[in-house]
Amino acid sequence: MNTTILRKSVLGIAGLAFAGGLAAGPLNHHTTT
């Protein structure tokens, strides 16, 4: 089992989710008025 690939995929998914949350937060806050 290659833990490097697993770690990269987990970090990638977490990074995408974190960036998506940061991007969607202010946008939702501005558009939902």
C-alpha cells in the first residue's frame, strides 16, 4: 500500500474543500441579502 498517494489525495480533497468553503462563504454572504 502506497501511503504517499493516499496522503496526497487526502490533502488534495481537503484543500479543495477548504478553498471551496473560503470561496463560497463570502459569495453566499454577499448574494443572499
